[in-house]
Amino acid sequence: MQYRSTRDFSVEVCAAQAIAQGICEDGGLFVPETIPTLSQADFSAMRNASYTERAEKILSLFLTDFSEAEIRSCVAQAYAAEKFPEGPAPLSVLQNGSGWIGVLELWHGPTCAFKDMALQLLPHLLTVSMQKIQADKTALILVATSGDTGKAALEGFRDVPHTKILVFYPQDGVSAMQKRQMVTQEGRNVSVCAIVGNFDDAQTGVKRLFTDPAVCAALDAHGYAFSSANSINLGRLLPQIVYYISAYCDLLADGRLQEGQAVNIVVPTGNFGNILAAYYAKRMGLPVHKLICASNQNDVLTEFLRTGVYDRNRPFYTTISPSMDILISSNLERLLSDLTGSDETVRAWMRSLQETGRYEVDARTREQLTALFWAGHCSDGETLAEIRRVYEAAHYLCDPHTAVAMQVYRQYAAETGDTQTPVLLASTASPYKFADHVLEAVSGAAPQGDAFEEAQTLSRLTETPVPPQIQALQQKAVRFTDVCTPSEMSQQVLRIISEAP
């Protein structure tokens, strides 16, 4: 299996190179030259397999330059019981009229967010990759985060040999608990810096650093090589495919689905990585009727999937679902590459996005988007109301991102009348990472500003436990207070590489 740039198909590398490099030199993203497929026999074999066994099977189809032993070791370390004591991706089944919704809880890892599912595995994949292609280099992991990726990446790479990690987050664009998780992060090889701006400023800045000749030369001189832990990295994307297929196998094993029965998959998304993984799972053979893309007030994806016009020239909103506060959805480029099969077309659209802030796809691509996806968005008020509705109906707490998915799914059912197709909905964070707004939704009380006190109040009110990972934060000392502008991000990188290992 080779991987090529979305913007130049003549650029081909092995999986190890793609994972170690993170992003293509031309600014494109690495995509597989072909999408492997799973047979009905494969699904039957995986029905009663463990999560790690399913992960080994699926990843082996993509990581063909990794040995079976290497993949097995990486997976075993990533999803060890001490990291995921309740299992990597448990399902909660909620009644939905005469049907049900399978809530895929992806937040039972070390940082209480779905990013753990990939970012506990990525450091091991990256370590193996570096040994294969750049054994003499130290990997400098650059991360732009809208909240959850930062902490999950910091935790995943903490004290991993031959790596350093630098996370940039928008100063006023993450929740209090998300910020606390990052600025108290332990580890000798970790650094965190706030930026004056929003997530798109951070993400654009990181991409620019990857292709900055002066910065790259300085890295090389100090024995470093750039890599990324954002969802632009292939090693982030591939593990996400696993949990959709694994959840389907769990539903088969439980007798809730029959072999070959289609499901709707609902995903709250900002950077398009999580729903792209569901699309790849569908391409591999997972029976999917509709991919439902849920956005908050930053509705650039909703408009695109409905009209074929991507236009980032719109107000940016800071919402109560901050991990979705994004106007440049990087992984969309991978979808367009697969739909069009043309590097020239994608290159032109991405150039237009960079120069004008918008592009419009052709009629054939728009038809494909409409056939594959349904998209909707909701406001903060609707999100709070949905948290309350779900809690009152099912005594189930969901965080604001999951609530966006719940609300948009109800829009889909009302507009299309499709209430019979079983639903698999991605739940992306623990409600206790956003205890202030969840408490506001459930109790009607406005946030008071103390995230830990609000978490305890929410716990008492709902008789649900505060995750120990959240409780422990209160006693941790703040380590990182740096703030920079987007133009100063390169200085932060140069500072990191000049420090002693």
C-alpha cells in the first residue's frame, strides 16, 4: 500500500513515511492509493473478536510495511486496560421511539475525549515509523487544537523517547477544563502555548511551519524532523476507522443488527476527520445508509454538503461545543480526492480556498456528496435544550458536541422521514469536560465560573460519577502560561529545538 499527496499523485510514499512526515511537502494530505475492502466473511470473523483483534485486522490492510508483530505491539500498548478500563469504545443503547440509537462512547480513555482512540496509538505508530525511515532524528510533534486534541496528544506523547511535542491552542477558544488539562500537563518533552486568535489561525500557522524553509533547516541542523498529531496525520485517521467497524460488529454480536443491515452514522465534526473515517469504513464495506454530518453555529460544512460551495468567508462563532469551532475543515480535502480521483482538481480547489476563501465543486461531485451525506447544524440554545431533552427522556448525560449530533439527527429524521434505519451516533467527550454547560442545561442554573465545583454539583444532581481524570486536575500545578501571536509561532518552535533533550 502506497500513499500519495491529494495535490500531486506522483508523490508516493510508504505508510511509515506518511505517518512520520505528517503532511505532504506540497501542503496536501496523504491518502491511500486504494481503499482496501472487507468481505462478509471478515465481518463474521470479527463479530466475536476483541477490539484489539479488530484493530489489528483493519490496520494491517493499510500498514503493509509494518509487520504483524509491530502492529500487534502498537495496538496492545495503546488500548491496554489501565488506559481504557471500561473498554476502548463501549456502546450505550438509547430508545428512540420504536427504534434505538447506539451511542458510541469514544471518551473512556485517559483524557475523556474521542481523540484518545487515535492519540494513544499514534505515538507507537510514529515510533516504529521513525525507526524505519529516520532513526537518527527526534520527532517534533506540532499540534493545533480546538480543545480535545491538544490534551490527548500531550498525554499520548508524554515522555515517549525521541519525541518532543508542542501544542498551540486559541487563548479564548477552549473550555476551562480543556485549558486546565493542557496547562497542567506533565512530561519532560511537552510544551503548550496559547495563541491570540482562533483555531483556524492555529491550524494555518502549524501548516505554514511545516513548509517554512528556514524553520525546516533549523530543525534539520538540530537533528529534528517535523511530524503532526492533528487529524491531517494518517496515523490519526486510520485508527478512527476501526471504531465504526468495531461498533457494527458489536451490534451484530448483540443481535441488534442482521448481517448486511445498513445503519445511519451521525458524527459531530469540525475538521472532518471523524466523519471521514466513517466514510472510509463505508468504502471498505461497512453497510452505511447515510453519513449525517452535525455542525454547531459554525455551519460551513452544512452549507458545503448541501450546496457544493465551501465558503469560509463568514463570522466565526465561539460556542459551547468548542472542538467544532472550525471554518477550515482540513480533512475534507481527502474526501474530495477520493470522490474526484483528480489531484489537479483538488489542487485548484485548495488554491482557490487559500486565495479567495471559497471554492465550488462540479455537478458530479455535488451529486456524490448529496448521495452520501446529510448535513445539519444547531445553535447553542438548541444544544442546551437537547442535553436537557436527552437527560429527561433517558437519564443519559451527553456533552455539548454529542448533543449537537443528537439534535441534528432529529432534524434528519423529521426532514427525511427515515426513522427506521438503525442509528450509530459518535459521542465524542465526557459531559464532565463541559460540566458548566451540561449543568446549565440540566438544572437551568447559569455557569458560575468554577469548573470543578460545577462538576461536583452535576455529579450530585444526576448521581453520576466525576471521572477520576477530571477530579485529579484540581490539584495539579499550572506549568504553561506562554501566549503568542500566529506570526510568533515559529519562535516557539525554535525555542523548543534549542533546549536540551
